[in-house]
Amino acid sequence: MNIKTKISLGLFFLFAVILIVGGISIYYLREISDDAKNIIKANYESIEYMQGMTAALDSLERDSSSMMRLKKNLNAQEGNVTELGEMEETVRLANLVNELRKGYQDSVVLEIRQSIHKINDLNLKAIIHKNAIADETAHQATIYLIIIVTICFLVSFSFILNFPGYIANPIAQLTASIKAIANRNYEERLQFNRSDEFEELAQAFNSMAEKMDEYEHSNLANLLFEKKRIETIINRMNDPVIGLDDKRHIIFANTEAIELLNKKEEELVGHYAPDVAVTNDLLRRLIQDIAIHTLGSNGSILTSPSTLEKPDKPIKIYAHGKESYFTREIIPISITPTGEKIPVSIGTVILLKNITPFKELDLAKTNFIATISHELKTPIASLQMGAKLLQDQRVGSLNDEQSRIVQTVNDETQRLMKITGELLDMAQVETGNIKLNLTSVPANDLIEQAIEAVKFQAEQRHVQLHVEVPDKPSSVQADKDKTIWVLINFLTNAVRHSPENGEVYIHCTAEKERVKFSVKDSGMGIEPKHLEKIFDRFYRVPGSDPKKGTGLGLSICKEFIEAQRGTVSVNSEMGKGSEFSFSLVQAHT
Ligand code: ADP
């Protein structure tokens, strides 16, 4: 039976109960009321008539109208005979009254009184009897009503007791099951075992859960397949790849990475990377700075700008049976959950690129350059010597045209000498053959010697050199020759790029543990797009005079300064000039 029918039946039952109780109550009320009316009409009025006749009899000798009243009450009694034996007694009373009308006799009056008393008695007994019947009826009505009310109470009580649970229990069960489904427990099923709407609901729910279960499993299979596919792709990659979650646990490492780290997969995957790094130097270097690549609490990517702008230096690792070079790339991974705006960090991928072949080629190239420059130096020096002899006219006088040609040969050999010198310096730096002679050098000495070297050039271009040094000069921990070389390079560039009659400022300031040297010119400045490449090897600002310079000067400056644990930087504004600076570790004297 369905719930709708059950509720209808329950209400119908209540309605029927109200009708039955009402009907029975009305029926018995009418019965009792009829009994009361009957008593009043049939018996109580007869008693009243008899009282009237007794009063008339009492005043019969004094009052002439008493006979009339006697007769009137008798007539009324004759019309209200209701009880058994009352008729005979009323007829006898009428005969006696007729006899009394003929003449007053005490004996007749006595008999009339006796007869009145008898009728009274009959009616009183009838009243008592009828009252007993009415009582009985009321009692019966009470019992019936009590029985019906008790039945109704029991039925309603059991209804009240059971019905809320009958409705609420399956709803509670359904709610719990929906919650289970929401928690991805698709194996949840409903079991009601009743034949109503809830059973249908349970069937519908179960079929939904079954479909979701199937979907989940098919999805899971797809996900597993895709996971496998990605794992295979990562494993097939020739470059080592390591994945970390946002708490720096290793979530995957491909075959190349495992081989490189010289660990077993199970020693890596699932472990906290800094813990593994305790026993693995390479991993320690690889996870360095990872924390600063993760997301901040407000969702912003906290990536150290210096790390991003400047790629990591190649890491030397013994791999594939030889010394290999790898560059490290750190890729922070973040996702924006659906419905949210702020990205959440889910981890980091460390990608290593094997640059050994390039490094080898580079080394071969550098060695080649070094050899060639070295080999060229001697013939160039001979050329220079030859040109010098010709210029000095030691081997005969030259005419103007010949002097001009010899001058050009001299200039060009000087330029060749400078280029080969720079190439050799660069090769020295690159091959790591740079030999530093670090001593404590007063900053002023460096500046003075550099100025001395460029003074002539500056005068020729009418460029004024201004030196601004602190009253208390500092000393730096530096290789004197190389640092002067750098300062000369900055100054030569500054003079060369300043207009005629321009000004060049040389500053020297002590900052914390460092001393900063800067050379500021009033030239045309450098466009921002060139600034970031200006320290690269062979980079020249487009449009630079091809006859002057090689694009190597600034890159060698950088290498020289960085080899001394210093830093170089440049600031430039178009139309206003450029400022090239470097800072070195202060020497404690
Ligand atoms: P080069 O030997 O060609 O001058 P550098 O490495 O010294 O090579 O300089 C690289 C480039 O930077 C050059 O092309 C030059 O135009 C530019 N440059 C260097 N210094 C300055 C400066 N003070 N003002 C403007 N441009 C400069």
C-alpha cells in the first residue's frame, strides 16, 4: 500500500471516528431527553393533577369553585393515563367524583383521597422506573463512548507513534546515502523492503548510484591509463625530471633522474626531498631555492626575481661515464580550483637539461680561439715591429703616401693586437684558466691608474673626467691588474659614447662589506631591450661602429669581476647617459 493511500485511510478513519462518536452521542442524548420528556409528560403531570384534586377536595366545603377544579383536574388526568392499572383507578376516581357531585359524603371523599394516592403512587413508581431506564441508557452511552474513544485513542496513539518514523526514517536513510554519494562512496545502496513510494525512491537511487559507480570506475580506468601514459612519456624523456609536491615530497622521478641521483626509485618516490638530500649532494643542490618558488599564502607566486632573470649556472655531474653539464630549470606548478580565483601551488618540477655536447663544442671553440689568438700574437707583433721600423724611417725615408699607408698598417695591427688580447682573456676566463692575484688594493689606486690610461683619449675628445671618492678611502680585495682593466674598459666606453666636451663621473662608495665603483657618462644611453644582453659575449648594440670594438669588453669585465666574487650592473636612460658599476669585497686593513 502506498503512502498516499495510507494517509488517506488514516484521515478517513479519523473522520469515521468523529462521525461515529458524534452519531452515538446525539443518539443517546436524544434517548435521555425523550425519557425525561416522557417522565414529565406521562407521570409528573398526573402527579400535578392529583395535587390539584387534593387541594380542591381540601377546600370543597368552603369554596363552591372547588368542585369545578376537581372536575377539571380529573378531566386532565383522564387524558394523561399512561401507566398500567392507572386507567382502572382513574375510572374509579371519576365514578367517585360523580358520586360526590350528588352530595358531600366523608366516606366518598376518603375514597377519592385513597384513589388519588394510588394514582400518585403508580406515577411515582413509573418515574422511578423510567429514571432507572434513563440512567441505564446514559450508562450504556458512556460505556459505548469510552470503548470507541479508547479504540480511537489506541489507534491514534499507534498512528502518532509510528507515522512520523514511517516517513522520517527513510528520509534520514536517504539523506545519509546522498551524503555517502557526495563523499564519492558510490557503492552505497538503499534497502527499504516496503511496497510504497519509498521503495520506488530506493530503486531510483540505487540505479543512480550504480551508474555513478560505473562512471567512476570507467573514469578511474581512464585516469589510470592517462597517468600511465604521462609516466611513460616522462620516463622516455632523455632529460632527468623530478616532481615535488607543495610540501616538497618527491612524487615522481624519471629513469634518467633516478640514474643520475644514483638511488633506487623506492628511496626517492614518496620521500621528503630534504630528508633524501641529507645523503645525496646532487639532490641537495637540485632542491636549493625550491621553497621560494612555491606560492605565498595570498596565492602570489613567490619566485625570486634573481633566480628567474638569471638562469642557474650549469651543474657539473658525473653521468654517462664522463663529466657532464646540466642546467636546472625549476617550474612551479599551480592550479586554479574551479570556482576560485586564486591559484594554489601543487608542486614543482625540476627539469635538468644535458648541455654537455654544447659545453664540449664551446670548449673546443674556446680552445681554438685561444690557440689562434696565441699563434696570431707573434706574427702581429712582427707586423707591428715592421710598421714601427718603417715609421721611424730606419730603413729609408718614406713619401707622404707611404707614411699614410704605414700609419694605417700600424693602427690596424694595434687593433688586431687588442682583439687577440681580448680573445685570449676571454678564452682564459672560459677555460677556467684565469689566474687571480688577490691582494688588498686601495680603491683610489685603481681609479688613478685607470684614469691615467684613458686620459689621452679623453683629452682628444675634450671629455672631462670627474672623480668623486670618499674622504676616507677604502681598500678592496682584488686582482689589481684585472680590476684596472675593467675600470679602463668602462671608462673607454664612457669616453667613446660621450659627446665632444661631455663629462664622465667616476664614483667610489663603500657600502657595508663592499666597495662600489661606477662610471657615469652623458652619452645617448642604451635602450632597455639591449641592457639585459649588454654583458653577453660578442653582443654589440646595433649600429655600433664595426671598426671599434668586438663586443667582448663588457663580457670579460663581468667574468673578471664575478671571478673576484663581485657583481656588475648597468643603469641607463635614453638621452641622459649610462652608468656602469661593479662592486667588490671590501678589504679589512
Ligand atoms: P665593444 O668592444 O664593442 O665596445 P663592449 O662589450 O665593451 O664591446 O660593449 C658592448 C656594447 O655596449 C657596445 O656595442 C656598445 O655600443 C655598448 N656600450 C658599452 N658602453 C656603453 C656606454 N657607456 N654607452 C652606450 N653604449 C655602450
